[in-house]
Amino acid sequence: MREHADIRNNFADAVETFLALAPNVNLFGSVCRVAVEEVPQDWSLRTGPPLVTVHDDGGPEQWPIKRDATIRITVRARGSDLADRVARRVHGYLHDNRPPGVAHVFRNGGSVFVTARDTDTGADMASFTVPAAVRTIETV
């Protein structure tokens, strides 16, 4: 049997590894935290570093071969400039470095740098989407 692969963790792991590199820590003042889908209960805008969340917003499929997932990256930070800088850096990284398990990262079709305020956390947010081709996987 085949099924769609869940690549949220693949993107999250790649982004987390990238943001932990010394040049990024120096640029943003700390190691950014990365989570899948939800804002962690223990994350705080006041005491925490910028938070990057990874979401899979779905997309069209070509069954049983692949689907074109829309991966949404949202950065929450204290200040819109910091959120925007982190988002721009991660955006560039993902377009130059395909995470494991991802067949292709498309150069066209994503949305970039939508900004807003998170009413739940008070954080400034910057988000973008990355369209990516993901092959189906064989399961038992």
C-alpha cells in the first residue's frame, strides 16, 4: 500500500539545524526554536527566542506518485523586524537546500512574507509558503 509522506518533521529538522549554525545564532542573538504546527505551551515571547513553526497546508496530488505540498513557515518574534529577518533567512535556505524526503522545492508558487500580530501570544509574525513535491511512500 502507498500513502502520502508526512514531511513536516523533515522541514522542521532541516530548519532547526540551519538556525543552530553560529552565523545565524550571532545574527538573531540566540538559537531560534522550531516546532511543528503548534506554539509550544512553554514558549513565551518575553523569555523565549524567536519561534519558527512548520505547517503542511496540503495541495494537489498525482496519485499514486506524489503530491505538491504547501509548506507554511511562520516566525514569531519580539518585533516585526526580527520576525522578518528570520523568515527571509529560512526562506532562502529552504530554496537552496532541499530537506530529506522532499523530491523538489518549486521556485514559483509560494507566498512570501505575510506579516501580522499573533493575538494569542502578542508576537509579531512573518510567514511564507514553500511549494514542494513529495513522493508517496510504500507502507505495510
